[in-house]
Amino acid sequence: QVALVESGGGLVQPGGSLRLACAGSGITFSINTMGWYRQAPGKERELVANISPRYSNTVYADSVKGRFTISRDNAKNMVYLQMNNLKPEDTAVYYCNAKFSTALYWGKGTLVTVSS
């Protein structure tokens, strides 16, 4: 059974940092493109960043470039999202995603709230 479990969310002040983590099981982690998506209240889910399985090529949404960094540790079946200089508009539920061919898996999400 496939499971993606996110952790690391919470309340942070503007300008602060958080590190999200996603633990994967039940999949061959190293062959999946891993991604982080987010969904703010009243908005559609959007891609934040993803990372390719073999060479760790990365893609970022324009809104987070220079502030967020995605990384992966295939030996530990983990993917991370380091978020710096957080802004109130980064407030959302953040979801971990694994994709290989037509297979697509989602975690249940972790809430990030950026507020003073």
C-alpha cells in the first residue's frame, strides 16, 4: 500500500522559515518524480516544486523561486521542501506528490500558516 506522509507544517511569522518533509512507502521511491503542491483556501491546487528521480532536476513555481528549495534522499525515501522568507500568501495546505508514468499518489497534506 502506497503512503506519502507529510510533516513540518505549522505557524510561522512572515520572513520565517519552515522545512517540510515527506516520507514515502509502498513505491519504488527512486524512480518517481516527487513534487510539492499547495492549495490555499478558495484556490486551486498548484505546483510548488518538483524534482526528477535520477538527476534531481528541479522545477519551481515563479512565486517561490529563490525562496524554496526541494531536495530528495532516495536512500531514505524522503523528499523535503525548505521554505525561506515566507510570506502570508504562502499560507496553504502543502501536499506531497509522487508520479511515475500514469501512476499518481498524494499525501494528506500539512498546513502552513504564515501570519504575524
